[in-house]
Amino acid sequence: MKQKQKIKAKLILEDGSEFTGYSFGFAGNANGEVVFNTGMVGYPETMTDPSYRGQILVCTYPLIGNYGIPSYKKEDGMLKNFESDNIHIRALIVSDYSFEYSHWSAEKSLSDWMIEEKIPGIYGIDTRMLTRKLRDKGTMLGKVVVDDKSNINLLTRQTGFEDPNMKNLVGEVSVKKPVEYKAGPQKIILVDCGTKNNIIRAFLGRNITVIRVPYNYDFTNIDANGIVISNGPGDPKMNKVTIEHVKNAIEQNKPILGICLGSQILALAAGADTYKLKYGHRGHNQPCNELGTKRCYITSQNHGYAVDSSTLAEDWREWFVNDNDGTNEGIVHISKPFFASQFHPEASPGPDDSEFIFDMFVRALK
């Protein structure tokens, strides 16, 4: 792919700071919460992760786009190389975009894919400086403004800021009606708060049938062996209906596994509290210590909120903590089969060191 004529674009943060670069992907404007990801690879999986809904993603790895985008092939009703059917980030910010790509499975360039999905991008920005600002000041709202060849300053004034966390983002990414993925005789309910495809694949690969239900669906009367609460975007406290259903599910004593947002929802249902992190954890290299052991797992993560472990009831305890900042990374009940991880045991992208959590859950199924 040859580099086209350069079009100027700006990323503007709510504190007034501006970063000027050049447009790639869709030549349009966007706004959202500006976050950074420390992963070196895996941009097709990351960009299609519903947990990124409403966010402008900054890649700290300097070179993005060099291996293109794989083909859209479905397997078990899901796109094989993607975590959902669509891109969920609102814009992509990179240091250096590779206009030439090379990979045996590549079907198109990253820029062409973003044009199809109407996702703007900016390259040529000092992402190191931008990331340092986000680490120091915390996550900020921002907007992407692409030059319309007449007056970028006029567009800058006309485009406002929008806080995506004030919206019901989970409602935007959840399925609208139940979907069943058939495998073995044992069944689990997957409460879809924005699930990644690889969570479903993890259970199908273990011969477990998955009944995927909307986030606000009353699943408590479904005959199943266990319940999984998926990852998803936004503030967990926005999901009041889901929290009430999980409260009722706790009373049934069926095994429950929460993943990422699902961990926070399970904690809220159990009476604990959650809070927003300064800049969140997003990447494939987050070290998590398993309490009571000397084990440390390198994990894949994407979350901006965390469970306040000091508010856990007496019959719950911390399972994992983040080795970088000591924040909660998982909870477990002391006597019942309820547990959750704040990180992503299904990986995709990132390491699968913690995939044993799925095996623990399967062994607990009744």
C-alpha cells in the first residue's frame, strides 16, 4: 500500500493539550476516553475487544500495522481471528503506522480495515510523551479532529468532549437475545456484558455447551451447571439489573466465574465496592501474584475499574493482586464455588499462563 497524501489530524485532551500528527484509516472525527495499551502485538484482537467501547486507544509500541489484518473466517459462529464482529475503539493513536504490511494470513491493511469500519487513526504523534501525561494526570477525555482541507482550528472548536462511562456501554455491546453454542452435555450460562470470543472458545474446547444471554436477561431459571459473567466496558455500577440477577444466582450456590468486568459485578453483588483506577491496566504483561503462594502470573488485561478489597465481606478473600500497584486482581469465596479474575485467562492477545482458571471452574461444575 502506497502512502497517500498526508492529511493533518489532532488529538486534543480535556486539559487543553494538543498532539498533531497525520490521519490514517477513516478521515473523520471522534471523541472518547483516551487510554494506553502496552501490548506489542495483537491489534486486531484488541481493537475488536468490546471492553474498549468508547475509548480512544494509544499504542505504546511504536510500530503498528506491519502484519495487516487477517481474513474474516467464521468458526463455531465466531470470527476466527477477532474477539467480536466489529471494531469497538473510537480511534487509534500510534507513533509510526506501517503502510507496507506482510503476513501469510493478511488480507488487507489496518488502514483499509479502519476505513471500512469508519474508525479514524493518527500517526506521527509522540506516544511516549502522551503516555507519560496519561500516567501522571490519569485517564482523560479527548477528541480526534481530522483536517477537512479548510480549517482544522474551526473543527477543533466545534467538536466536543464526551464521557463514554456516563452511558450504558454494556447495553451497546451485549447480544440482544440468547445464543447457544453446542458442545458437550454440561452447560454454562455466559452473561454477555461484552464478551470476547475467546471466552466462548475456551469452553467449547473443553466440551462445554455455552448459553450466551444478554446482560439484562434473567438467567436464574435456566437449567445449567454454572454461570460465567463476562468482561465488558465502562463502570460496573451502571449494570444494576445484572448485579441483581447475580445476587439471586449467588443464593442458588451454582459455580460462578467472573472475568474482568464480571469480577467487579460479582464483587458488587456480594456487597463489596468498586472504584476507578487512575489510568487502568491495559496490556499483555501485567504481573499478578496469587495470594498464599509464591506464584506470579503474567496476564493480559484491559480494565479501568477495580474491586476495593477492603470492602469484601468476611466470607470472601482476595485471590490475586497486581504486583505493580497492589490493586485487586481476583476474588474467591472461602467455602462456595464463586471466584473471579480481574485479568483475562482466555488471553487473545497475550499470554495464556492463567488459563488454568477455566479448568478450575469446569471441575467445580455440578
